[in-house]
Amino acid sequence: MGLNNKPVLLTQERELKVAADGVLSEVRKKQADAKRLTDILRALEKLRKLRKEAAARKGVQPPPSADETFEHHIERLRKLIKKRSNLYDAEERALRVMLEGEQEEERKRENEKKLKKEREKLEKQQREVEMMMFGDPDLPSDHPLQPFCQYYLQAEHSSHALVQIRQEWDRYLVSGDHPDGSSIPRGWVFPHPPTSDTWATALKQNES
């Protein structure tokens, strides 16, 4: 995905989510209408029953065909409402799946942004540590510390230097009797006695 296309896609996804929310709101309104119609049918059945009982007390009895016609219309309307309700339920499930997928994508993007920010923070800290230890690698050529930077960073630019530095480190990873190196001491390393009177004088001055 190109950098130029990413904002366009994000805008399209937001517009799609807004449209889906609007459609979902309409579907829920239709579901509420279907439920209200079902309640109206029940109320009609109850009202007709009460009127039949009132007419019967007055000696008026409607013909059986009237009951059949009423029940036929009620059943037909009830099936129609049920069919519409099932359709609205299916639309709601589809919209919910789409919105949940969009929310998952949004959470994924947020996590990616968070990881990127943390990674950039760690990289910045790493650069700061390297600068404190080895200096700024982008120093001008005439800077007094440039030779030191070149020395500490030479392995990054020369495989020969990398091998040489690794060999020098490996000399301390061998056994004590190895002819090409020596192992790391297990205890304190004490200085040797002065090898000359001049060196002994410096040590005494340092102690005083």
C-alpha cells in the first residue's frame, strides 16, 4: 500500500462505517416497527374476543365465516411480519459482522501505531546510548573525536576489522593454557611491582 493511498483508504473506511451505522439504525427501527405490529395483532385478537363475548351476552352470534375470515387475515399478516422480521435480523447480523471487522481493523491499526511508537522510542534510546559510548557517528571530518568514532565503528564498515576484533575477543574465551590466548581471570588482577625507579616514584607520588 502506497503512502498516498493510505489516507484515502482510511477516509473510505470511515465513510463506510458511518454508512453502516446509519443502515443499522434503520434496520433496528424496522425491527421495532415489526414488534409493534405484532403487538397490534394481539390487541386486535383480544379486542375481537371481548366484542364477541359482549355480543353473545346480547344474543348476537356472528357467522363462522366471519371468524374464519378474521383468522385468515390475522395469520397472513403474522406470517408477513415474521418474514420481514427474519429479513431484518439477517441484515442486522451482516451489519454487525461488518462493523466488528472494522472495529478489529481499527484496534489492529491502533496496536501497530503503538508498537511503532515504542519501537521508535527504543531506537532513539539506543542511539543515545551509542552516542554516549562511542560518540556521534555523524561528526564532521575535522572534529577532534572523529578518529575515535572511526576506531570504535570500524567493524561496521570493514569485514576485515570485524574479524580482527572478534579474534581479539575470542582470545579470552579459551582455556588458560591455550597458546594463542588466555582465559578471563577468575579473581582480582593485582598490578605488578614497579619495573623501574621512575615508575616507583610515580606510584609513591600518587599514593601521597
